[in-house]
Amino acid sequence: MRDETTGEQHTKELGNWKDWDEFLELQTNTGFGQSSWYMAFRVARGWKHFGTVLRDIGTIVGGAMVLTRSFAPEKCYYYIPDGPVLREGASTAEQEQIFHTIMQFIEGKRRSEQQVVSHLCINPRWEHVPSFLRGFRESSYYYGLPRETQCIDLNPSESAILAQMKAKGRYNVGVAQRHGVSVVEDVSPQGIEDFITIYEGTFARKGRHRHGPKYFHTLIPILLASECGSIFLQSTKVRGWQQHL
């Protein structure tokens, strides 16, 4: 019931995020870390957040959603995943103005903070470090977001998608088809439990650290409410569920 409530609450809040999420979809210099569903997920996991959105005559030109995390009774830090976001196509001078305006807003928030803010971490996906970025230093700490994401356009035909793959990949797809393998979407309670079972077994076999079931019971309803993710399971007629995709 708590998981369903999390998804329902996010659905109610989506209207307030609509303009920001649509702005993010048009940018290639950011990622999902600034989206409404990711913020909702982080808040459900114990983080707090605040943000600022900058507009020029009603048009969004940039902004930042900032996560805050306490690590001691009187201390916290600020973290901007995949941001701050500066509108692509803006001149360097305009981006500099946007960036400094965002930083000024965050500084104002810091001054009114009840806790001591130890540091601000920004994690932008810029291709190049802009000349106006000063006062920051590279961090050796991994904040948990991959730097590269592979995306596959599913709009082309099946043959066109296969043509983009390596020969080994096409061969494996053919083998799977000959053995009656199919991929189905399953977001039912049982589908979620099947996914978690496969996930845990895979990570245990590899000896890797894994998230507990609560992590996915929080994440999946939010993804579904946002229509930003789903669960797909691979099955065969003989052996049943085999692995997740």
C-alpha cells in the first residue's frame, strides 16, 4: 500500500513539474537526475530537495533541482545530479548569467539553512568545462550516476534495429527466437517480485553489492506514474522466466 501511495502522490504532483520536465526533454546536456520522477524517488529515500527555474518572458532558460542530505545532526551537503541545466543554444555569456543566477539562489538558501552546509556538489553533463566555472574542484567521490548512457531508438523497423547490431548480437537474437523466447511487459505485483528475484540472484552470483527489495518497491511505482520506465521480462515456453531486460 505504501508503494502505491508513493506513485499516486507523484501522479498528483506531475502537473507542477510539467514545464520543467518538458524543458529537460529538449536538452541533451543533462540527464534524468533533474527530472521530477528522480527527485520524487530521492525524497522517498530520505533526501530533501529545493530548486529554482529561470525564465525569460515565460520561456525556461535554465535551472537546478538540488538534493540535500544530512550526514550529522548539524551538517548537510547539497548535490545537483545532472546539473545545473543551462539552455542549449544560448551564448556563452547567457549561460554564464544563468549559471551565476542559479548559484546566487543556492547561496541564499545556504545562508538561511538551519544546518551547516559542508559543500555543494554539481554533476553536469557538459561536454566541456565552461570558462566561467570557477571555485570548484574535481571530486574523487562517486555519486552513483553513470557518465555514459546508451539509448536505442525503437521507432525503426525490427530489421533496421538488427542491422545496427554487431553480427554476434544478431546471431543471439536469432537463437532466442528459434527457442521460443519472448519479451513481455509485466508490472503486476508478481512481475515486480519476479524482477527482484532475478536481480538478486544475478548480483549474488556476481558477488556485487545490491539494493534491497524496498529500493525497487519505491522506484517502480514512481517510474510507472511518470510513464518513464517499466519492467520487461524474458520468458521461454519451456523454462518460464529467465532474465530481465
